Amino acid sequence: MATNLLFAFAIFWLLPQSAFCITRHYTFNIVQHNVTRLCTTKSIVSVNGRFPGPRLVAREGDQMIVKVVNQVSNNISIHWHGIRQLTSGWADGPAYVTQCPIQTNQSYTYNFTITGQRGTLFWHAHISWLRSTVYGPIIILPRRNESYPFKKPHKQIPIIFGEWWNVNPEAVINQALQTGGGPNVSDAYTINGLPGPLYNCSSNKDTFKLKVKPGKTYMLRLINAALNDEMFFAIANHTLTVVEADAVYTKPFDTDVVFITPGQTTNVLLKTKPHYPNANFQMAAQPYFTGLGTFDNSTVAGILEYEAPLNSSPANQNKIKLYKPTLPNMTSTSFVANFTKKFLSLASTQFPANVPQSVDKRFLFAVGLGSSPCPKNMTCQGPNGTKFAASVNNISFALPTTALLQAHYFGQSNGIYTTDFPASPLNPFNYTGTPPNNTFVTNATKLVVLPFNSSVEVVLQDTNILGGENHPLHLHGYNFFVVGEGFGNFDPNKDPANFNLKDPIERNTAGVPVGGWLAFRFFADNPGVWFMHCHLDVHTSWGLRMAWIVLDGPLPSQKLPPPPSDLPKC
Ligand SMILES: *[C@@H]1O[C@H](CO)[C@@H](O)[C@H](O)[C@H]1NC(C)=O
Ligand SMILES: *[C@@H]1O[C@H](CO)[C@@H](O)[C@H](O)[C@H]1NC(C)=O
Ligand SMILES: *[C@@H]1O[C@H](CO)[C@@H](O)[C@H](O)[C@H]1NC(C)=O
Ligand SMILES: *[C@@H]1O[C@H](CO)[C@@H](O)[C@H](O)[C@H]1NC(C)=O
Ligand SMILES: *[C@@H]1O[C@H](CO)[C@@H](O)[C@H](O)[C@H]1NC(C)=O
Ligand SMILES: *[C@@H]1O[C@H](CO)[C@@H](O)[C@H](O)[C@H]1NC(C)=O
Ligand SMILES: *[C@@H]1O[C@H](CO)[C@@H](O)[C@H](O)[C@H]1NC(C)=O
Ligand SMILES: *[C@@H]1O[C@H](CO)[C@@H](O)[C@H](O)[C@H]1NC(C)=O
Ligand SMILES: *[C@@H]1O[C@H](CO)[C@@H](O)[C@H](O)[C@H]1NC(C)=O
Ligand SMILES: *[C@@H]1O[C@H](CO)[C@@H](O)[C@H](O)[C@H]1NC(C)=O
Ligand SMILES: *[C@@H]1O[C@H](CO)[C@@H](O)[C@H](O)[C@H]1NC(C)=O
Ligand SMILES: *[C@@H]1O[C@H](CO)[C@@H](O)[C@H](O)[C@H]1NC(C)=O
Ligand SMILES: [Cu+2]
């Protein structure tokens, strides 16, 4: 990564101010390497032997060429989470959706341009649970001649939340899918791959330290790459200013605690104290939990450390106090609801919010858990002896054994997928009331077809089946505007009157409130096959996923080009 960064910076400074956007080349070797955390050494799948993986650094408008070479026995694919991938759907990455996996000893070159986005995103593996160790930041700087809509930060630091298992996460999910039970929870949360001092057998060197100078503004690029947990994050004695979410500028607002779901990214400004405080400040993250059953309720901590003035003696430094932050109760839905409401698009002349004002296609998707019958020759460990499942409109999405985008592009859907995904639940019920007594889902590969540029409204409705839960839904290939949300059942007669069609937040991932609903809109202006799924990987694995087909537009620039020649085959 150091060489990549040096390379990137060398290029910035060699170019004249007026230079065009550039092409940046990266190589991701997928390798096994040993990592030790919590006194457990294990071999993990990683990119270039780094955990977390290397950062991609670019400017808005740049073209990215990332050659991924698979040197492990697992199949792999990489998703550039949040990148719009305008007419470059072949580079999006979800296995069996836009591509077949890259198999052992094969390679695939992802080729995409960063258009109309600036801020923080991240990349991660998009097959099974490999993203538990295969992830890293995407840092998109403004164009060279463009400034931030806030004071330029002194320094920028990615802060990535993750989860650590002492065992192999692939074994965890494979066993869970086999038995039908809930998968084992992780052993620790991590900040930049480090669990910090609050875990057994986690040393000082396994603690992330952020060294700062007084009187400066730092930009923290928060990324939640945890598999299954939404997180609260705070730094003792420091207020943070939110300025960007999912690579879109927000109206700035101050907060002591940030809430961030898996799949979300948030840039915050950290203003350090004007003078050396002779104290250290803990930064900590804990999960927000709304479901039933067990969860990893542990705390990851790091340290915000002020660089001591030259004249302070080492003896003094040992005695300096450590302040700890206060985080909300791990079940505080009230905090989450209040916090989420504060996000609004900047919606300035330079960065407008292009919210669809009218709707061509309307959808109501009930999202939640369910069950599958236990095969006759087995005993299952899911609810009441069944297998856990999850669904959208009661369809538990079955991944095909070939890639959907290829099947679509070559007109070979027959036997692979159908286009009759229900626009609303086939058997409506009181979604947030007593669940129906048959909670069995249907396994199928059904998609929705959208004409090019149609304006789409989706209401995501949480269900109470096996307990309501906050589900962070992620849409590939698009940002959407969150025009409304609330608790209880969505009321199509009353709720739209309160939609924000002026400056709603624009994101690629948003949490559907537990026992509630969330409405979003977007223009279907990007042809391809686009995955939409819960970003809690356990729910994705259980089938809380579906896909959209967006048709080509009339102009050449509105058509999906043919697949690259090295596109992996199944
Ligand atoms: C990795 O760790 C395992 C034990 O967990 C050990 O057997 C193996 O030799 C290590 N490999 C390397 C390359 O260090
Ligand atoms: C990347 O795609 C562009 C077209 O979008 C093409 O001109 C270029 O040759 C491609 N580069 C590589 C390395 O595949
Ligand atoms: C940190 O916050 C605590 C609790 O609010 C307060 O008592 C303390 O004085 C603060 N310390 C510093 C150095 O800001
Ligand atoms: C976390 O969960 C464990 C096991 O369920 C429980 O014993 C412990 O008290 C919990 N800790 C906190 C801080 O809630
Ligand atoms: C958190 O909230 C739950 C449910 O409201 C409550 O039972 C629990 O006591 C609270 N915990 C703390 C530490 O306040
Ligand atoms: C959320 O906002 C409401 C209304 O302003 C307030 O009563 C409640 O205390 C807030 N909840 C939290 C956890 O801050
Ligand atoms: C149950 O039967 C299925 C096929 O019907 C088979 O694939 C599976 O291995 C069997 N499982 C057990 C535990 O016997
Ligand atoms: C569990 O399954 C049994 C047998 O299928 C059924 O009679 C019972 O009502 C179920 N209980 C619940 C809580 O779903
Ligand atoms: C749905 O169930 C909830 C909780 O039981 C209840 O308060 C509500 O009135 C019900 N809504 C409808 C439309 O029946
Ligand atoms: C399922 O629900 C229906 C209607 O709510 C009820 O009539 C029926 O007895 C229930 N079946 C079981 C097995 O509980
Ligand atoms: C649906 O798919 C899941 C996951 O592959 C499987 O566990 C389950 O048995 C299937 N259910 C049905 C009804 O085929
Ligand atoms: C890798 O992917 C190919 C193509 O889908 C599949 O045939 C093969 O079984 C997969 N291998 C593993 C180890 O999952
Ligand atoms: Cu979910």
C-alpha cells in the first residue's frame, strides 16, 4: 500500500493543475497469511498479505484498473462498495450476480471510473463470508481544482470497524447453513484490524492509536466493514462533525456518538483540543442490537493520543489520565432513530440532490426473517426445529450457479431466473403485529425489470417474523434518496405526505427501522443487473437479497458494453 500511496502522490505532484483525470493501476493478490489476534494464530485470506487490506486512493473522475489474482483455494470476487459503476456493471463484483467467481490461479481485471462521487467508500470480497478478512478503504479525493465544502482537514485517517473470529468464518457460515441454526458470533470487534485492550489476551500492540496534535482538524473516514453488526462509535471528550456519508456530502452536524451500519461509510471532522490536554481519550465502538438470540456484545477500543510537547517528561506521560466515552445502550432504538434523522444531503448548487419528484414504479418490499422446512432425514437447529431463512416479499433469493448479468446480457435467462419478483407481498399481513403462523419462505431466483431512467420508489417494511430487526439494506450500482421512514406499518395514504423531496440523504445503504419502514427513491439510469440485500451477512446468506435488471437506454452511452474478455467463467 505504501508504494501505491507514494505512486499516487508522485503522480499528483508531477501533473499540471489542469491535468485530466488519470488511470490508476493496482494489483490485488489474494493470498493466505497468518495473523494473530486474541492469542489465536490463524491463516486468513487477504489481499497482498495485509489485514485490513490496502487502500485505494483516487480522485473523482479517475479510472481504476485493479487486477485481482487468486492464489488461494477459495473462489473470490471483489465488490467496490458504493461505486456507481455507470455502464461498468461487469466490474461490480457480487459472485453469481455480475460475475462468476475468480477461481484458484485465475485473475480478473476490474475496470471502472469514479463518476460524481467523492468521500469514503470501501471494497470487500463479495462471496460467502470472505469479506470478514478481505476488505479495505476506498478514498476518493475531490477533483484537483475542487475544494471540500468545509475547511480542509490537517490529516485524514480511515477508521474501519470489523469482526474477528478465532475460527474460520467460512466454517461458521457453512455449518450454520447446514444445520439451519444461527451462526456463532464473532470473538471481537476491531478498529483497523485491532481488537484493543478490552479483550482477554489482547495486548497494547493490538490497540489502534490515533496520534494527534492540538488545535487541528482531522477527518476520520469511518467505515463499517463488520459482518453482522451495526455499531455505535464515540471518542471521549470530543464532539464529531458529520460531513459526508457514502461518498455524498451532508449538511454538517455535530454529534458525540456516530451510528453506522455495515455497508455505510461516514466522514467526520475531529477538532482536537486547542492545547495539549495531558490526557488520553478512548475511542470505542459497540453494537446496536435489535434481534432475538445472541450477539457479540463486546467493545472495541482504541486510543486518541495527543503528541506530548517536547518538554514533557516521560514520567509524566505514564501518569496521564485516560477518559472513556459514553455509548448509548446497545438496544437504543431511540438513539438510532434520532441520529438517522439528522442526515440530510448538502443539496447545494454545486452538489445538488436530484430527488425524483414523481414515481413511475412503486414497490413495497417486506423484509425479514422466516424459516425453511427441515429435510426429513435431518434434525435442524433453527426456530422450532426448522432452518433459519430470510426473505424479501417471502422470496428467499437463491443464487444461481452462473452469473445473472451474463445470462441477462446474452438473453439466456431460461432456467436461471424469472422476472416475476412480486412488487408487493402476495399475502399481505400486519407486518409489525402478530406474525402469520406459517413462516416458511419460497426459494427462487426472481428479478424485477426496470425500464431505463424510470423513477423508482421502494418502501422497505420490516416484519415481526421471528422478531423485528434493523436491516441495513444495500443497493448496488446506485445511490438512493431516503425520502421517509417510520415505525409500524407503512401507510400509503398518510406517510407519503411527509416525504422529504427537497434534501433527503443520498446513500447506498440504509437501516430499515426495527418494526418500521423506510422509503427511498432513485432514477434507474444505470443499465445492468444490480443486487440489493441486507448488509448483515447472516441475513444475506439466509436469502434477504434480490436483484434488479435495468434495461439499456437509447443512447450508446446508456448501454451496457459487452463483457471484458477476461470475465471469469462458471
Ligand atoms: C501459520 O500458522 C499455523 C498455525 O496456526 C502454522 O502451522 C503455520 O506454519 C503458519 N504458517 C506460516 C507461513 O507462518
Ligand atoms: C477499461 O475500460 C475502458 C472503457 O471503459 C477501455 O477503454 C480500457 O481499455 C479498459 N482498460 C483495461 C485495462 O481493460
Ligand atoms: C473529559 O470529560 C469528563 C466528563 O465529562 C470531564 O470531567 C473532564 O474534565 C474532561 N477532560 C478533558 C481533558 O477534557
Ligand atoms: C454479554 O453477553 C454475555 C453472554 O450472553 C453476558 O454474560 C454478558 O453479561 C453481556 N455483557 C454485557 C456488557 O452486556
Ligand atoms: C438497556 O436497555 C434495556 C432495555 O430497554 C434495559 O433492560 C437495560 O437495563 C438497559 N441497559 C443499560 C445499561 O441501561
Ligand atoms: C430522541 O429524541 C426524543 C425527542 O427529541 C427524546 O425524547 C429522546 O430522549 C431522544 N433519545 C435519545 C436516546 O437521545
Ligand atoms: C439427507 O438427504 C439428502 C438428499 O435427500 C442428502 O443430500 C443428505 O446428505 C442427507 N443428510 C443426512 C444427514 O443424511
Ligand atoms: C412447532 O412445530 C410444531 C410441529 O410442526 C407445531 O405444532 C408448533 O405449533 C410449532 N410451534 C411454534 C411456536 O411455531
Ligand atoms: C398491527 O399490529 C399492531 C401490534 O399488535 C397493532 O398495534 C396494530 O393496530 C395492527 N395494525 C393493523 C392495521 O391491524
Ligand atoms: C394459523 O392461523 C390461523 C388463522 O390465524 C388459525 O386459524 C390456525 O389455527 C393457525 N394454525 C396453527 C397450527 O396454529
Ligand atoms: C432454500 O434454500 C436454503 C439454502 O440453500 C436451504 O437451506 C433450504 O432447505 C431451501 N428450502 C427449500 C424449501 O427448498
Ligand atoms: C468455484 O466456482 C466454480 C464456478 O462457480 C464452482 O464450480 C466451484 O465449485 C467453486 N469452488 C469452490 C471451492 O467453491
Ligand atoms: Cu438484515
